[in-house]
Amino acid sequence: MNFKTACDQLTDCPTHDDIARAAGIGVQTVRQARMDPTATGYRSAPGGWEKAIAKLARERAGELVTLAEDLER
């Protein structure tokens, strides 16, 4: 593995699209739920968002552990 590949893997994060798919909602809903609550287009986060984000976080954590192990070999 080279430096660029390692950096790319380290900084590759879930997107709004990934979050929407995991939560079973539309991308626009993700964007609106992330807005300042005083904004006109703000919408509350959908129910069950915690489990969807937790799943993505665990997947990402596993990817980062694998990256670290690969680099330490």
C-alpha cells in the first residue's frame, strides 16, 4: 500500500447518500435534518436514525482497524 492509498482510505467517510440508504430515507431528508433548527427547510431527524448511524460507524470502525493492521505489517 502506498501513502496516497492509505490517506484515501483514512479520509473516505460515509456520504449523505450512505446515511439515507442505511436509514431508509431520502438524501434530502438527511440534508434537511442536518440544517440549523431555525432554518426554514429544517426537518426533524427520522425515527430510528440512531441505529442506522451506529451501524455505519461500526462498519467504518472495522475498515479503519483493517487499514491500521495492514499498515503495521
